[in-house]
Amino acid sequence: MFSTLDVIDSEQCAELLRCTSDQVEELARAGEIPGLKLGRGWIFVYADLLLFLSEKAREEAHERRMKHQPHAPQPMAKPRRQTPPVLPTLPVVATHPTGPSLQEALAPPAPVRRALATADPPPFHQQRLYVSVAEAARMLSIGKSTFWREVKAGNLPAPVKLAGLSRWRIEDLQQWVAGLPKALNLASAPGAPSRQADSAPEPSLMPPHSAASDKDQVIEEYSHAGMTIQICRDAGLSKRPTYYAVVINPATKTRSGSPVDGSSYAELRAAAAVRAERKAFLWQKRTQRSK
């Protein structure tokens, strides 16, 4: 008898299956029994043949049992997943086309809106007390690098450490802005232009006429607080142009932070004037400190 690790040939397989070697090779070519063809002959694994025979015997026994006992119990099948029940659809209530919209229906009445508009500001404990460096720089319309440089130079309020983070009190920033002089005399600062050279035009509500171009163009330039302000038009051929302002220190020929934006032309000029005054104040303090 063979062990389960033996590999047998066609004749040995025929002896095991009680048939001829030609029948074994025909069954192997048809795929009825597991075998492997090497060269001109076939080889078979004894353990695979025993497993094949046992499975084949079980299948035929089951078929004979079902033939003689058609009502025999079937093997328990895996239960199928039940589909969830279909919920009934709710009727859609049509709204009147001429009725108020949802926003209008939920809006408070006019007296309540007027009371909210004229109400007092929120209590002190509900207001923001501190801002980050990005928010503080945005409040002053300068870049973060410029803000940090002026803080280190002592020109801006010092931060407060909260959980390892640098924060600035809004009240300190407001007091610092309120202490800025409205008009600065920069004649004493070395290298600073004279106030006599300032010739700021009257604020205009409309920008001067300019043609569309594929490059940024300066449409207006004037001096304010000893600084040069340039009103520029963005590049583009659209019918609705956008404008921005640039503040330049004539002593160093450098720009002051990022460009100044505004929702209108008059607001843009006002924001540029505030930037120029702040730039002039910081420049005056720096020149005085360098003496």
C-alpha cells in the first residue's frame, strides 16, 4: 500500500481505481481526476486521489438518498439578509407661490429688528479680549513680518503669553492707534522729505480715467505725511477694474507691507492715508532712536 506522500503513475492509479491505465489517462485529460502530465506520462498524488474519491462518494450517496427519499430534510442554508421595510412617503405640502418665503417668515418683526440694531454692545465677558499676530497685523493693515519687527523694536505693544501663544490685547492696540498723531512733522528726521513737499489732493470719490492694460499701472500718485502713495489699477481687460494702493517711504524707496485694499475708491484713499501716517510715525521713531 502507498503512503499519503507518494506520487504514483498511471498504472498504479489504475490499480487504485480498479480500471485500466488508458481509462486513467482519459479521465485525467478530461479533468475528472486530479493529475499532472509530465512529458508523455501522467503522475498523481496519492493523497489528492483519496480526497477526490471521498468527495465523489459523498456526492453520489447524497444523490441516491434524494432519489429514494425525496422529502428528506435538506442541509440548513445560510439565512438571507432581510431587506428593510419600505417606509411610506409623506405627502408634499405645496406652498402658495405668492406667499412669503421661508426667510421672510422666520425673520423677526420690524420693531424687533430696530431694537436689535440700536441695542447696547454685548457685555464685557462676551467680547474678545485678545487677538493673534495675524489678526493684529490685519487690524493695522500691515504684514506679519512688519508687525513682528515693530514689536521687537518697541514701537508696538508687547504680546501676552497665553498657554505658550503670543496674543495682543485689543484694548492696547486701540490705545496705540488712538495715540497716533494726526499730522506728523518729519522735517527733523534725517533723510525724511519736507512737509512742504506734501501736496495731497482732495479726496475723490471716483478714480481717474485709465485704459485697460495687461499690466498693473499707476493711475494716481501723491504725497501724504511725508510718504508717497500710489493708486494702482490691477492688470486685466475686464470692464470692472479693481484698484489697490501702495505706500512708499521716499527715504528708503521701500514699500510698506502688503498693498492696501478698499471696498470703494474713497475708502481706499482713506486706508492708504492711515497707512502712510502710521509708516511715517514708525519711521520718525526709528530715526530718533538711531541718533
